[in-house]
Amino acid sequence: MTIHENLLGGPPPTHLPDDPEPRELLANGSAPAEVAAKYPTSSLAWAQLADDAFERGSVVESYAYARTGYHRGLDALRRNGWKGHGPVPWEHEPNRGFLRALHALARAAGAIGEQEEYERCTQFLKDSSPTAAQTLG
């Protein structure tokens, strides 16, 4: 057994509970809008909607989807003990929906010239999960 100690005395990592249904539906090709309608609290579904909208050039739509996923993720984090800061590891798959939504929000904010929000969300992603920041670009 390995014991990990936070030497800086910061909060422990937050690990969201698994919500496999939306992830499985998306992986099996279900339309993200249908998944978001069935599971509106799923940050992953909203993040996928944001990515799809961004890819087709609908930046404002992407921004709206990303903001929804981001806020749904913040709600889930708070319900699971997160106090507004601290690690949200990418390595824990259930955290990825929130992290993807946060990345999508930063990307869309940058694309529409919302520089302050772009910088805030970019830093928030790096602070929450350096791995996510690197993986998502």
C-alpha cells in the first residue's frame, strides 16, 4: 500500500462519484443532446456538446454548453467536499467531464474575446489538474 501525503497541507484531491450511464451512452454513439436531456447534471454530456459546437464553428453555442457543464461540475464538486480549490485529478475518470467543460469554457471564452474569463479558466484548469491542462491542450 502506498500512502500519499500532501506536504503543502492543501486540501485532498476531490474524486467525483462515478456516473457511468452518460459516459457509456456517449461512447456508444448516442447524440450528446439526448444524453444531456436524459442526464442534465452530466458535465461530460455538456462538455461533448461544447466540443461539437466549437468544431463546427458555433463558438457562442459552445460557450453556453461549456458554461452549463462547468456549473453542473462545480455543483457536483461542492456536494463531494470540494471547498473551492484543490486537486481535481484527471486520472479519476469521473472528474473528466468537469475538467473538459472547464477547458471548453476557457477555449470558447478566448475565441469570443472574453480574456479575463479565458485566463481565469485556464489557470483554474492548471491548478485543478496539470495533467488535464496538458492533455486537453
